[in-house]
Amino acid sequence: MPASIIEEVDRLLDAALIRDTITRLSCPSCGSAHVAQVLGDNGGISYVCTACGHSWS
């Protein structure tokens, strides 16, 4: 149990930052976060970087 409301807010902000970092995709080629999810050739999911054009699945 946190000793103060400020400690609780800090804990929640840290948890939100970690969750946001984990769920955000980045391009393995250039590191950009500008990634689009696209439908692959065989119905699978692929990704394309809108910054450099690199694609992967």
C-alpha cells in the first residue's frame, strides 16, 4: 500500500509507460514507430514502416 497519493500516481504512470512501450511496434530496420498493419498475401498479418518502406511479418 503506498504511503501517499503521489506515490500511487507515480506507480500508475510507470505502469502505463511500460505497457505503452511494450505494445508499440517499431520498425526493425530504422526504429520508427510509424508502422501500419496490413493484410499479407496468404491472409496473414504483415507490417510496413511508413517512414522507410521496410515490410515484415
